[in-house]
Amino acid sequence: MKQPYIECGKILTTHGVRGAVKVEPWCDAPSVLTGLTYVYFKTPTGYEEHKLLGGFVRGSGATLTLEGISTPEEAQKLRGRVLYTRREEIPVAEGEMLLCDMIGLPVIDRRSERVYGTLARIEDSPAAPLYVVRTATGEVYLPAVPAFVKELSPSGIYIEPIEGFFDEV
């Protein structure tokens, strides 16, 4: 089941004297985060809504001003908190998927239809993201490049691995 709220960033520290916060974006680009209307904090009883009053991108990060947070002391209390947004606020192009929706999908050989395992997680690497595929015998790291990954769909991740990639499976 797709969650209605998804993680979109983490508050790192404060910025200035009016309660703004610096955020590490977990979106495709920091501008996605600054373009949101609302952000949410997870609470024991649900999600606490904060209207985004303003924001700007600096480097690979974002600085946000949130409704109800107007002093550095209030902002400091948010340090380390994860920000959420409503799923429908994140733009997703046709034929693409949110990373959180890919976890758990079967990894399938496009030619033979053999299921190698499921996507356990996605790790960053300098050259390309790595899909960590959980198999019956362990984990296999698959570079997420067009040479191997041919199609993403809600039914699975279709790949064309090179010989030897999944031999132990």
C-alpha cells in the first residue's frame, strides 16, 4: 500500500534570526522541496502540518521558512526532524516512479521472466545508484543504468543482466 505521506528531507540546522531552517532535500532536486505548499512532521497521532511561507535553494540544500516557526530557538528544536509531504505534491513524470514505491518490487529478467529477488534498497555511488536486490542466497548490487535496467513498472523492475551477475541465485 502506498503511504499518503512520504519523506522529502531532513532539517539540519537553523538559518538567520527569523526561524528559517536549512534542509537536506531527499527529492530529485532542492527546488522540488522549495516548491511545496505544505510540509509535515510525523507525530505519535498522525502528521502536523506547516505551511511553507518561503524558501530558496543554495547549492545542494534548501532553506525554508515554516508557518509557526519564527525564532531561532523554535527552529533549533526542529533540528534532525524528518520532513514529509503529501504524495500528490511530488511531481512524477510519466514512466517514472518514486524511489519509495520501488522498494519491494520484484526484479525480473526481461528476456526469461525469471524473478531474481526483490529490491531491498537503493544506495548512492559515484557512478550511478545501486539497486540492492535481495535474493534467496543474499544480496546482489545492480548498477541502475540503462545497460541493465530496461523498464520500471508497478509490477516490477525489468532487467537484462550480464552473464554471471546472478549466477549464485
